[in-house]
Amino acid sequence: MDLSIRKIAADKARRKPEDDSQLGFGRYFSNHLFCMEYDADRGWHSPSIEPYRKFELDPAALVFHYSQEVFDGLKAFRGKDGEVFLFRAEDYVRRLNTSAKRVCIPEIDVRFVTECIARLVGLDHDWVPSSPGTSLYIRPVIIATEASLGVKVSSRYLLYVITCPVGSFYVKEMDPVKIAVTEKYVRAVRGSVGDVKTGGNYAASLLAAQEAKKEGFNQVLWLDAIDRTYLEEVGTMNIFFHVGGSLWTPSLSGSIIPGITRDTIMKMAGAWGLSIEEKRISIREILDAHAKGEVKECFGSGTAVSIAPVSGFRFEGKEYPIGNGEAGPLAKRIYEELQQLQRGYREDRFGWLKRVSIA
Ligand SMILES: *Cc1c(COP(=O)(O)O)cnc(C)c1O
């Protein structure tokens, strides 16, 4: 397939905000987007990079009614000598495909789409910020566009990728968050769609997050939907506990997202010789370890936030502080190493970096 590229007119082009500290998360979008369409006759076709624009869709488009859609989120970083690197891009696009399969969206060619993302980032390379903690966030999305009110698998789709320069997800990078263990709601159940990035999961999580916020917590810690005992995720992040001499994280239960940051941390910290335990973790086990003073740190992991240290949690009305209210040494070390790695200042031993050619 030939990628067509149409550049924005010079008088229409916008500039990235000068001050990186004003970026926030997902507020400014760069000048171009990538899109590609699908229909039953032609399959995926017409890949193009175009000026950022609005879409016109039929109000009956299936995505609006039954949420047949998937998305993902990856990043490009400004590194050594001003170069731009994509981090684990193919892994993210592969996950987009896994998500797509689960909601009957036709698969895409992972290598081709990854290459198109690299071209898009190359074209808008001056939107990749360089201050510490900043990056270019890349959001691929696939939506069902057939106009039909019957619940069915769409015969038409639109894949698009937009990018935005981002600063820190929370007010300040590595500022600890307080979390509340949800007792009233669950996020997903094994066998459903909790292990893929599809919009409905996030709509379903809003109320729990809103209620937790009202009570002074930044995020909710989800327990499993069946026993209401085992740790799943924190907000839209995977969770880690540093207990005794080990780093614990819940195993992939089928109802949590197989986080790429989670995988990166396990491989990176594993290579440092830290013992990693991927297992079913009950909240009681955490409470016991906490009572013995063995819970040294807790943090969430995700592409958007990187690492979010947790300074304490509430469960059954009781609060359990962790650490001294600041990011712990392990969270800091992982965060720093990750930044270095993503910017090309460390040996890329796992082959995670893709250098973007500047268009
Ligand atoms: C995206 C996401 C994560 C983190 O995955 P990464 O690949 O590390 O970004 C964790 N939980 C949920 C619910 C997510 O949507």
C-alpha cells in the first residue's frame, strides 16, 4: 500500500506551545494525523497522512451506539543529540490488533501501521518536546463507521492516529497519589473485555473514579470481580508493590491490561537482579505485609504517567500509609532509568527503540 502524504499549508500550521511546563496531558495536538479506511471489498486501504482535521460521520455510525472501537497509547521521546525515538512501537500496535480481534475489528498490518506512525512523527518532529518528563503521546484509534442501528459487526472502519506533546499526567511528575480500594464497583471480569483497550471499559470506570475523587483520592484500586479479593489495577495503570526484597505485581488475570510499561519494568528491574513476583495478590496479603512493616513502596505504571508512586490506600474505611509521603527509591530509580532508556542514553539491550527519520 502506498502512503499518501499531504502537508499542512504553511499559513495554517500551528506551533507547539513554547513553554513545556504548560503542556499538560492531551490538550494540544500536532499538525498532522494518519488515517486509513476499511471496507469489506477493499480491506484496509487509502493510508494517508493529512493535516489534522475534523471527521464527518453518520450519526448512526456503529461506534456511537455500541462502542465497537479500540485504541492504544504510545510515546515518542526527544533524546540524545536531538534525535527522536519511538519506544516499543510495534508492541503497542500489536496490542491494538489484539484489542481489535476481541471486538471483531479486522486486523491491521502491524509493521505497516508502525511505519506510518514513524512517518507521522517524523513529519511533526518539531512537536516532540525535550524537557525532562515530556514526550509526544501517540493515540491510534479504530472506530466502526457503518451507519446501522442493528447490533452487529460493522463492515466499515476508520483507523486514525493523532499525536500530542505532553508534560506530566498529574500536576507534577512523580508526585505520589492516594488511592481508594473500591468495594462497590468492579472494573471487568475474566472473559469480558477488561484485558483489551476498548472504550466501554473506561466509561464503566468513571463513576468509581469520580466518587473516589470526591473523597480525596486520586485513583481507585480495583479488586477482581469474582472474589473481590485479588488486586487488579489502579485506575488505568498496572500496580506494583515492593514488599520485603521483592517486587510484586498481579499476574495477567484476563481482566487487566497487559501493560507494556509493566512488562518493561519487569524486564528492566529483573535485569538489575531484583526478584520479581508475578502472582495473584490478595488485599489481605498486602494488609498482613503492611502490618509487619514490609510494604516499602507501591506504584502504578502506564505509558501516560510512566510511574505513579502511591503514598497510601484506603480499604474498608481505614487508611494505610506507605513510605514517607514521597516517591520511594525504587520508584525513582525505575522512573529515571526508564527516561534514560527511552531517550537513547542507555544500551538498548531489548531492541525497544526505533529511531525516527526526520521528514
Ligand atoms: C493502558 C492501560 C494500562 C497500562 O498499559 P501501558 O501499556 O503500560 O500503557 C493499564 N491499565 C489500563 C486499564 C490501561 O488502559
